[in-house]
Amino acid sequence: MANIVIMPKLGQATEESTIVKWRKKEGETVKKGDILFEMETDKAVLEAESFFEGTLLKVLVPEGVTVPVNAPVAFIGAPGEPLPEPPPITAPKPEGREEPKPASPKQQPLSTQPAAPAASDTGLPTAVPRPTGQKPPPAPTRKAVSPRARALARACVIDASRIPGTGPGGRVTESDVAAYLAAKGYDRMRISPAAKKLAALNNLDILDIRGTGEGGRIMVHDVERAMKEKPRPMSRMRQVIARRLTESFTTIPHFYVTVSADMTDLMAYRKQLKEQGRSYTVTDFVLEAVVLSLIEFPAVNSVTDGINIRWRGSVDLGVAVALEEGLVVPVIRSADSLSMPELRDAAKALAEKARSGRLLPDDMTGSSFTVSNMGMLNVENFHAIINPGEGAILAVSSTMETPVAREGKIVVRAMMKMTLSADHRIVDGATGAAFVNAVKSKLEDIELWKTLT
């Protein structure tokens, strides 16, 4: 009997995933451990391995479609064997929510008036059942275009749906297309044949393309520019990033505190360690300094919903990692219980896991504080947006040689700016300043690092 391949559940908070790409095609042989498809959760793109051997008999979920976890996505079995009926796809039931029980006859309302929309847990009204006998509104229909009109529009590489129709029921006729082309000055346009062909292949309207050739002639590079400008859907990861950061920035009152740490002595000590075969990055020192400072200032390691404040008993440190498709924040669990070499190794392992696409959703949830380091990008200063579920984030900039005043003299030192973004509901200005200065003082304390490394 053919085996059913299901959408795996890759994290406690993951309820659905999207098939990004099928790595195996129908009819191909599959071995245990082969990558069947790539899937995208709201946090990362991951690979799904096969637990079965045989032939990929049928793909149930095509690329680009989102389904709940545990939903059937394919069949694997022996060539030619009959396929079982796939189980129905059901949406995951949110944890902690009970299904409403049907009301008994005594509980049925006596009023014949339609009930008001009920509020859902999102604060939005839920759908109200339509009274029996009432017809649903008609579905929107495509604009009617005659075959000759469609052929003319296609030959001229224009969008027929934009043309007002004068035929029966608003149908677009060939004369409507001709009148539209005349009004737009189509006959005066100069279009290279290659540009016209490329625009047609990519379903572009030639009237939307601005020509930069001689006399306004539309060239291939003009069409290529229009192709790049064509709207395309954001990936699920970018959609989630946009939603979460917009929510954070609009609902959390951010305030910012910036200090400059003198990294001159630490950079020299780091060089000594490297010569001894003990390599540490600047990020490693920043992470350790942050962990030690969060222990001193528990308010910065807290979170609030606007009513209650919850202190986080351990430092679950988020480390922002930039990927081509977006930013991810893997979490170092209980970072306050790790030695500095252990913290370094954990951060390195998570960063490598993120860049190779092997992070699981659970690797990116539950952080209590985040460090975002753009030091390798030649950035003088920046502000970060607080990661939802946290009370603050530290933005670390590049270490730069800077003229500074020391004992009445101007000297050149390696300076690094750090900006704390904090939730003003739980962290006041004095606490925020004290925290970021504690991080600064630790980075400048070489004797401290000699005891930790």
C-alpha cells in the first residue's frame, strides 16, 4: 500500500508551511533520507526528508501552496499500485481553545433578528451565517472581450482589461481597442521587435514602459527594467518580519541610549588570544558583556504586555543573523549558565546553522534579549527595533579609529558605538543608560576578559 507523505511539524509554534519547491518529481525513485521538497515556515526555509522508499507516485500539494502541518502532500509506493484516498486536510486547532458545543433546544434564542457579529480572539468580527434563502453575492467576473479585440490587444502587447467596452454588457470590441490605441498615441510609439517580444512573454503592457532609446524608442533594457519593477509577492519570511516589526514599532514605546566603547585595548588583547590559538570575535565579547549586564539589570531582561511585567529567569540571548532572504534571530538558551568559550561555540554553531538553512522554528523562539551586530558592515551607528516578546535590543556598530580627547590630548582610539533600544514601559531612561554603560565598562575591562577567556 502506498505511503502518505505529510507536512512535518517542525516546531511547537508552527501550524502551517508552504511548499516552496519539489526536489523530486512524480515518477522518480525516492530513497530514505532523500530531500523531497523545500518548505517555508514563518521563520525559515527548510528541507523535508523522505521516511519512505519507492517511487513518488503523486504530488498532492503543488509549489506555492500553504497547508497545515500533518496535511497529506504526496504518495510514495511501488509503480502502478493504487492510491488510497488521502485523509481530509483540517486546519490545526489552536492550543487551549475548546470547540464550541452546540446549544440545546432550550438555549436557542427566540429572537428572529440576525445576531450581531461575534468578536474573535483577534478583535475582528467573525462571519455571520447567511439567512436561509438569501443568495450569496455574485462572484466578480472577468471583463468580456471579443476574440478579435483580444487578438488585436495581444498583437499590440497591451492589457485589454483596461479598455472601456461599448459592446453589449460592456464587452470590449475590436473598435474599442483601436480607439484606445489611437487615444494613447500607439501609432507614434517606436518599439524594437526584441523589446516587444520580451514584453509579451512577461505579460507587460507596452504602454506602461518608458523608452530610453533614440527618440523614445523602447529597447530591451527598458523592458528588463519594467520586469524588475513588476510587483511580486513577499516571501512568507519577509511578510512575517514586516508584520512583527510593524507591530513592535507601533505598539512599543521605544527610546534609545547610545554610548561609545573604547575597544583599543580589547582589540589588542583579542590579537594576543588569536596568536595563542584562541580565536574570539568582537561579537563574542559583546555577547558575554551583555549577559553579565543583564544579570545586573533584570528589568532589561523582562517583557510586558502593557498590564503585567514578566521577568525572565534566565538569559535566553537572541543573536541576529542576516540571510539573503531576511533576518533571523537564533536563540542561545540559558546563556547566563555558559562559560565564555561555551557561549562563543554556541553562537558560532547557530550562525552556521542559520546560513546553511538548518534552523528549526524552535531555534528562533523564546529570546529574552537580542544583540544585532552590524560591525562587519562599516556602520557608524544605527537603531534596532525591539524583537516582539522582549523588552530591549542592543545595536552594535563598527569599530572605527576615531580622534578622542584623553587627559587633555587628542589621540586616535578604536571606538565602537552601541545603541540600546528599550521599551519605556518597563525600562526608564536611567536604567537604560546604566545598563548600556555597564556593557561599555565590561568591554573596556581587560582584567575581566583575562579571567573569562
